[in-house]
Amino acid sequence: MTAKTRATDRIDDSSAPLIEHLAELRNRIIKSLLAFVLAMMLCFTVWNPIFNFLTNPLCDALMARGQGCNLVLIQLQEGFFVAVNIAMLGGFVLAFPVIAFQMWRFVAPGLYRSEKGAFLPFLVASPFMFFVGAAFAFYIVTPMAYTFFLNFQQFGSEATDAATATGAVTPEAGSAVEALQNAGIAFQGSVNEYLRLTTKFIIAFGLCFQLPVLLTLMGKAGLVSAKGLRAGRKWAVVGILTLAAVVTPPDVVSQIVLFIAVYGLYEVSVILVARVEKKRIAQLRADGYYDDEDEEDL
């Protein structure tokens, strides 16, 4: 960066002693915690409607089979902890703008004006992409996954009726068999387990959708290049497949959907990194810090 550019692109605030930085960090953390606690208390008062909203994918899948949407409490205190977990999740979502603003206010004084302009779009894009990933998980992935899981139910009377209709057993024998097979396999889900599984889906997809933001930010900083990302496609496929196997339940449907979504985001990241790379090179060339002979290495 030239001397003229450096003169106009200054840090807003003067340097401060370490103690002042620590005090500022403490104040920002306290404000963030207060915002989280207040949002958590608010969500605790309406935890039941939030939980009803979170159960919509499961209820729709059960109603399609003519079953009631009923979850059970395995332990006496389970209902209370479910309410607390919902309040914590909802409180973090509501308080996230305040937390992000406090983080920005702590970091911003140490950045040049041009660095602020470069970093601020990523600060806005990160929560947006998280909510896009969470919505994708809730409205698309979880209905398919829960439908897949519910297909493993088995009802004795239905199996006996099918065997009788095909002539495999006589009606008299079918009645005797049905009397022994009334139990079947029916879904009786735990409230806490369902909430844990749904939250895992939402958080996993929300974090995976941060990939374009992370890689683009690294490309802007010169840590990755579009050429390197293109050359590493085969390793990206292996990594994404491993990630899909770890963060999603052991069903093929959700794993394939997560792989397709994340790999698509990887290809989008290659395009975005190539664009910011060109802008970064143009700026370095204008400032006299870029050698055209090094362009072949990018």
C-alpha cells in the first residue's frame, strides 16, 4: 500500500494499553451475555409454540400415514430440560445480532477503513447463510429423513392381511397369526431425542452453508486460490462425504442431500474466490506490490 493510500486509510482509534483492551472485551462479553439471558428468558415463556413449530416435519410425516403426532417423556424431568434447551437455542438466535454487533465494535477500532469495508459484507453474509442452511435443513431435509425413518415401522395386522390376500395363509390361520402379532413396531419418540436430532440437522446444515463465506474470506486474504481449489476437488469430495457421514444420521437420503448441497457450495466458492482474487491482484498491482511473473503461480 502506497504512502498516500496509507495516510488516508488509517485506523480510526489510537492504540490503547492492554488493560484497556481487556476491559473493553469484558464489557462487550457482559453485554452479549445480558442480551442472551434476556432473549433466553423470553423464549422460555413461549417454548411450547416453538416446540410445536419444530415438530411440524415429524407431524406431517405421521399424518401422511394416518398416525397421531405424539411424543413421550422418558424421564420425569425431561420436559423441563427440553424447555430449557429450546429457550437456549431460541435465545441465541434472537441475541445473535447483538452478539455480532458487540464483536464488531470490539474488532473494528483495530482495522483500517478499507479492511472494515472488506470485512463487513462477510459479517452480514455469515448469519444469512446460516439461516439459509437451517431453513434448507428444516423444510427439505428433515421431512425426507423422517419419512425414511418412519418407513421401518411394522404393523402386525397389516402384514397378516397382506399374507391372507395373497393366499399365503388361510383366513382361519391368519386370525390366529394376527392374534400373536398385534404388537408390531410403532414409533413412540422421545421428546428430548427428537429435539436433539432436529437441532443437529439445523446446526449441521447451517454451519456447512458457511463454506462460501469462509473460503471467499480466505481468498480475499490470499490464503487460498481458485487454482488450488480446482486442483483439490477430489479431496473436497472425500472430505464432504466424510462430513456428511459424521454430521447426519445414518440414512442415505440425508447424506446424499448434504453432499450435493455442500459440494454445490464448494463450486460456488471457487467462482467467488476467483473474483476476489482478481480484485486483490489489481489492488496489489496498483500499489506496486505485485509482480506479474508471479501470476502463473495463482
